[in-house]
Amino acid sequence: MTQTALAVERQRGAWWQATWKSEGVRRIAIFVLSLSCAVLLWTLLAWWVGKPAFLPSPEKTLDGALELISSGDLQNHVLASFTRILIGFVIGTAIGIPLGLAMGSSQFIRAFMDPYVEFFRFIPPIAFVTLAVIWFGLGETSKIVLIVYTTLFMVAINTMIGVLGVEPDKGFAALCLGATKRQVFLHVTIPAVIPNIVTGMKIAMGNSFMTVVSAEMVAAKSGVGFLIYNSRLFLLTEWIFVGIITLGLMGFLTDRALRIAATTLLSRYEVRI
Amino acid sequence: MPTVSAHAVSLPDVEVRKAYRTFLKKAGPDRGREYVALQDVTFSISSGEFFCLLGPSGCGKSTVLRMIAGFLPPSAGEVLVRGKRVEAPGMDRAVVFQGDSALFNWLTTYENVEFGLRMRNVPEPMRRRIVAESIRLVGLEGFEHNYPNQLSGGMRQRLQIARVLANDPAILLMDEPFGALDAQTRGIMQQELTRIWSSRRKTVLFITHDIDESLLLGDRVAIMTAGPAATIKKVLAVPLARPREVGDDFLRLRREIKAAIEDEVMKSMRQVDDANSSGR
């Protein structure tokens, strides 16, 4: 081997080492490895069971997914679920933030709301599904109302906890600097509480997924929850798998989107989620 | 009748008259009972004076400051600032807090200093000038765009000082501002504060438990007794020229204060022991 070839070889080795040492590359490599292991295990298990209606193989599930995508059904279901979540989430947040601020700021409102908070805390939104259908019908309203309920609750409570946790010295400092009480609320309390609001929104987003799926299973003609529940009638187990994986991906993506939005738009508020 | 100008009559800037402060105990075996934190506290600070309040930990020094700041009313007695009864926090009294929980961590150095001016709708060009000057005075140039968590402990205390200076208050209330700093940084901050005070001549109430710090900074030093029912034990003048150094006079004053405060520290330690043994 010539000198230059040796040098090239050594350089290549260095390149490999440098690449492996880079945090990002290593994370992606481990991610791919982890995923491959799951698919392999799943394939083996499906082959061992040998009953596609009981446990479809990854291949069969992929076929099912492609089938659902080419017919446009999957996209429609995803869109239906996402729309419900988004509308309910936005309305719930819009009511939850002011409610939480009011509960945190006023002893009276906090004491007044306390029995309801303590009572409803233990009732999961799923418990209200049938009631929502009776009251608001089979249309979109019943599902959106349920998501509003779960979001509102989470956002309001987290906001309230945030307000109660603001160091009193921050408010005192602002008063000494010439701020009015209203200014203290707008320019000290609210910015100080933003991390708690975002935490509440993040939890609410997770809950919204659970709520929408259970509502769609009981009463809907569309949505990922409907897809999962309806597929059982035709024993299309691979479609159930497609629905579940889609849900996981939807959750992952919204969580990422929320995180990126929060950390870039609200970075100064030290939002950590 | 001869006319006396307002300046000639030097009304004290801060007057505390027979102030008492009680709290309700919130925990422990005697929960709900009244706890007398301060009893019969009387002193006054004249305009432009640097007044140190010295005492053992937990004696109620901060409570005195909080009453003057208007965060907390006295249970009995009076707190007057420039002849007027204190009822609420006001812009004439700025507070530099212990630790940095009072900084606005979502605002940069520049924005923290600007806060008071912005709340009061001071026009933008003037605001910019005052902020730049305050930042320069405390030596934080180059850190305008850093957030508080990107500053060192000493820098954060400087930021607190810059923030109150921008508002140009008549009275500065400082609650152990350098208590959490290391010895080196504290020494530098003490010099800086002397320099700033010499150029701006504010009335200062400075709370500390450090005898040397009080002697380096104060025109007068008030020694508090240990709580409960803490009060002013003695007020000492410090007739030393600035900038101060540790010399014979300094040491003599230090001995005097030390003797006075030692009893109080012993007393407060005995109380802690008693509390521990009675709690068992």
C-alpha cells in the first residue's frame, strides 16, 4: 500500500470516528436500530402465531395502510380527528387561560371553583361520551365539547398553580418601580405563568387524543377512533394496526410541533417541555 | 418671622416610631398563637445617610425593611417616609431584594432596567439614555442582551441595583443584597456601592448580618437584638473617612459592635436549642 493510500485510509477512519462521536448521528443510528428491532420482533411473532386476523405481519399492515391511503380513507380519518382536536383545543385553551388566571388571582373565585375542580378531577372525559351524544347529537359538536372540557380543565388548573407560584417579590419589585396593580398583572404575573400554561396545554393535548378516540369509537362516522373500532366488524385487524400506528405518529408530530413552537416563540419565558 | 427654607430643616427621610409587628404562627404545637417579631422599634434615617441595620439571622431585619417599603403594615406604631405615613409600596422607595427572585427572568438586562420607565411611559429616547447610564454605572456594559440566568450572582445583584437606579428613587432599601455572594465578589460590590452612593447620594437602608460590611458602608450602624420581640439595641456612628479600610478605629468599632452583638447571637442560639428540645 502506498503512503497516500494509507493516509486516505487513516483519514476515513478519523471521519468515521468523528461522525460516530457527533451526538445527532448517534441518536439517529440508535433510533433506526431500535425501530428495526421492533419490526423484526413483530415479524417473528406474526410468523410464529401464523394467524393474520389475530396478529397481522408488518408487511400485511403496510399493505393495509397503502390500501387505506390510496382510497383516501386514512387521510380523511386523520383530518377528521385532527380538526376536532384542534378546534376543541383552541377553544378550551382560550377559556382555560383566563379562568386559571382568575382562579389564581382571586381568593373568592378560587374558593368558589374549588368544589367543582375537586369533583370533576376524578371524572375522565370518556365518562361523558354518552351524555355528550345525548345532548349534542352524533355530529361534530359532541366531540368538540368533550375536548373543550378536557383542555379547559388542564389549562385552567396549571395556570392557577402558576399564578399561585409567582414569587411575591416580583410583584413588589414592579410596584416599587412604579407599576400599577393592573400593570403588575399584565407585565409580571402573565409572563411568569407562561411556562405553566404551556405545560397545561401539553398535557391537554395528550388528553385530547384519548378523548377524541374514545368519542369516535362510541359515536362517529369518521376519525381514527372510528377506523379502529369499525375495522373489527370486518375482522380487518391490519387496519386496526394502521389506526393505532397512525395515532402514535399523530401524537408524536403534534407534540413535536407544540415543543418547537413553544421553545422558539416563547424561549425567553424559559418554557421547558 | 424668619423664613426657613425647606432644605435647611432636615426632616428625616425615614422614621420608624414604636413599631410592633406580630405574626400568627402557621405551624408547630402553638399554631394560631401570636408571635411578636418586632417590639418597640424606633429609629430614623436622615436624607442622604447610609444607614446599616445589623443583627443576627432571623431577628426581623427584613420585616423592618418590608414595613418601610410598604409591603407589610406595622401591627402598631408608625412608619413615616418624608413625613408621610407609609401605606403602600411607592416609587420613592426602591428595594434591592435578597437573592434574585425579584428579577424578571423573561426580560434581558436592558429590559429589566427599562421596566420601571416603560411602566411609567417615559418616552423612548429618554428611556434609552437612562438605561444606558444605569447599566454603565453598575458596569454591566456588554451584557445588555443577556437574560438574568446568563449572568453571575454578582452581576445579577448589579442588575437589581441598575434597575432601581434607573428609576431614580430618593430612598434605597437593600435587604442583604450581597449575602449570597462569595467573599471576593462581595468586597468588589461593597466598593462599587460606595462609589455609586457617593455619586448619587441616596438615602440608604442597608440590611446585613456582617459586621465588617456595616462598618465599611454605613454612616451609622443600628444593632438589633435577637428575636422574638426584637428591637434596636444601640445605634453607633461610624466617623470614618471613605474609602474605608481596616485600621485602628475600624477595629475598635468592630470590637464594640462584636461585644454588643455576641450576646444577641448567643441568645438566639439558646432559643433555637430551647425550641428544639421543647419540640421533642
